[in-house]
Amino acid sequence: MSPLVIGLLVAGGVLILLSIGFISHGLERARIERARSIAELASRLKVCRNINAHLPGQYMSPELKVLLTGIEISLLEKLTRLDRKDERARQMLESARQELKKPEVSVDNPPLKMESEIQAKEARLMLENLLSLLKQAQKDSMIDQLTLQQWSAQVRKHLLSTSLEVFEVLARQGMRQGKPRVAKLQYERAIAYLHQQNDPALAAQVLRFKELLKQASDTTARSEQATGTESSELSAGLQELEKNDEEWKKKAVYDD
């Protein structure tokens, strides 16, 4: 066998090995990308279903439920194309399609009465997740730009009302507990939050909270004045007791 033939065979072998390496690398990269896409879709689907089921009733409407169900169907369609063995996703897809075929979509989400800051934070987080879900859906052409704009404006109104509601709830709690300074702080936070929105349409809300702040400030001043008077009376009483004690001690010495 001539050196030329040997060289060609060696070169061919090297090329084959390199080709196998490139093909294996490409297949591995495709496998990782597919797994990443499946995980991302599953995460978005979980968020979508959670919002659809648990968004407080005062924020949910039949129109929004239809929109969320449509996004859920789009996510499930992508998921089943990537993972044809996922029977659970296939069943969920069929169930969602049947839901959209109903003549009327029922909204069973119970309303949430904001009674604590924790509840408000949970509601805000769900609304923020909804906003992110809608933005990604528009980016993936699941909804159009106009739909995104309409619902984004609605979600932002809900975020605003939720924040203001919790400020008022905490302020009222402070007043009931005899802590007007707490109420004053909450109203100050509400006014600062409204100013951050930089929206002239919120001027009436700003005036309303300024009036509430004035009332809380007046109550705080009266409370502190009463506390100061009580403190002064207590100090005077203590001084009188000390004076009487000193006189008693002197009398006791002279009597001896």
C-alpha cells in the first residue's frame, strides 16, 4: 500500500471522527435546547393556570378567562409538539379546548378582601405575573399588540387600586388600635405612591388622601398633646411624692 493511499485513509478517518464529533455535539445541543424549551413552556403554563384559577374575583372577568384559556391552549399546543409522549399535557389541551367551546364562560374565582399587607402582596404578585404573561404572549404572537395594550392598562389599574386599598386598610387598623401615627404614615405612603405614577388623572385620589392625612395628623397631634399632659401630671405627682418623702425623712431625724 503506497504512502499516498495510507495518507488518504488516515485523513478520511480523521474527517469521519470529526464529523461524528460535530454531529454528536449538534444532537446534544438540540436535546438541551428542547429540554430548556419544554421547561420554559411548563413554567409559563403553570403560571397561566394558577392565575386563571386563583386570581381574585374582583380582577377576573369572563373576557379575561377566555383570553387566559386561549394562551393556555397555545402553550399546550407547543408543549405537545415538543414532547409527544406527554399524555397529561394532551389531556389538558383537550379540556381547555372544550372549555372554550362552552356558550358561556363561568367565573368562579372568589373576591379577596384586602385585610393585611401579606394578602395585598400576594394579589400584586399575581397581577404582575399576569402582566408578564401577557407581554410574553404578545412576543410569541399568541395575542396582538392592541389586546396587550388594553389588558395591560386594566391590570395596571388593578395594581393601583390594590396598593391604595392596602394603605387604607392599614391606616384604619392603626386608627382603631389608637395609633394615629401609623395611619398618618400609611397615608403619606399612599400620596408618595400616587405621585410616582405621574398621572394627572389621579389628582382626585391625591386630594382624597391628603384630606385623610390631615385628619390623621390632627388626631396624632391631639394624642401626643394628651400624652404630654399626662406625662406632665405624672412628673408633677412624682415630684410631690419625693418632696413629701424628703420632709418625712427630715422630720424623722429631728424627732430622734
